[in-house]
Amino acid sequence: MNDKTRTLTDAIVRAMQDKKAARIVSLDLGSLDGSICDTFVICNADSTTQVAAIAAGVEESTVKELGEKPWRVQGLDNALWVAMDYGDVMVHVFQTEMRDFYRLEELWADAPATEYTSEY
């Protein structure tokens, strides 16, 4: 992971922690064949309101701290699974039941994972 990706990932994780996201994990996909980006950052929340708040917090923090805006954001209309594309970093904010159903980490089980505390 290059320094820019690490800095962006750290800012995203801090924003998630600030909004009380649960089960925050980053997956380092950079060394895997066929990966669409360098890093996934994944978290979940129990309500759609909190999912939307986490996504908004991530966007606000990355703009404020780094001047980085997501290239694309999908899923805000129902806030069950919000995906935010930052190029080298993809952010996935799930409602808890959706995360348990899709098990995104298992699809990329070969990727080195870093777990973060939910409190900052």
C-alpha cells in the first residue's frame, strides 16, 4: 500500500470510528490478481440512518483532511449498503444484516486484513 492510499485509508477509518461504526476492517487487495482497487474499507451499523451518517462523515472528513472526494457514491437512496469509490480505495458501509448476508470479507479471504477498534 502506498503512502497516499494509507493516508486515505486512515482518514476513512477515523471518520468511521467518529460515527461509531462497527466491525471496521481494511483489506489490502493490492497484491491480489484481479482486484479492482488497492484497499477495501468495510464497516457496518444497525440502522439505515447510521449507515447514511457514516457515509456522510467519511466524505466530509476526506474532503476536509485531504481534499479527496469520492469519484462515485452508490446506495444512499436506501442506505442498506453504501459503496464509495475513491479510486485506489473502495469504502463499503453496510447495514448489519446486509454485511452478514454478503460476507464481502470472505470473497477476498486471501487479502491481508486489518481490524480496527470501533472507538477512536
